[in-house]
Amino acid sequence: MLSIAMPRIMGLEHRKRIQLFTQIEKELCDCVEMNHLNLNDILNVALEKYLQGSFSPNTKSIIVIPRIKSRKFNRVAARPYIEQELLNEVSKRLLDLKNTLNISLEYYLIERSDILYNISLN
């Protein structure tokens, strides 16, 4: 499957993003900020990878899934811009957008480096 997010992030295509109100786990936001990453771009890439099933089957959630199960969240308000096509796909699959964004962001950060693991232990 061809990427929707990357050509738009690189400026090769026009962005078709919609701003939405959501909540992101604080540790994930902190990780994005500490590494000077753009939350909008990272969320779009992570969501796209999640929807494509591109993450390793060995990737395990250490923050989001346990909190979904216990309903003890530590989330902060966020207003990211997400590509319309990705939002449409989330809707078609009847996924919970807030949890899907958090899970996909966590998976992306885990597979990208061990920074998330170090933050979660503090």
C-alpha cells in the first residue's frame, strides 16, 4: 500500500488534514516533545502504519493497553491535524479514534527507539 502521509509531510502533495480534539497519554506527548518531533506528522505516520498493519507482531503496549483495561488514563488535551483519508479509514473500521491514536503513537515510538521505554520507567 502506498503511503498517504509521507508524500504530504515531505511537501510533494497537498495536505488534506482535519483538526480534531483528542487526548494523548502524557508520556507519549512528553516523548514527542523531548525529541523535538512534530506531533501532527508523527501521529499521521503512526496511524497510517497501524492501519496498514505495518508494526512488528512483537510490539507490545506498555502504556496504552494496560490503561484502557484499567480505565486509569493519564492523558493531556491535544488538537492534532490528521489526514482525512486516515480518519475515514478509522471510521470505516469502527475503531475508537482516541485509543487508536494513542496505540499507534505508542507502537511507533517503541519501534523507532527505546526512548519511550526509558520515559515509562521514571
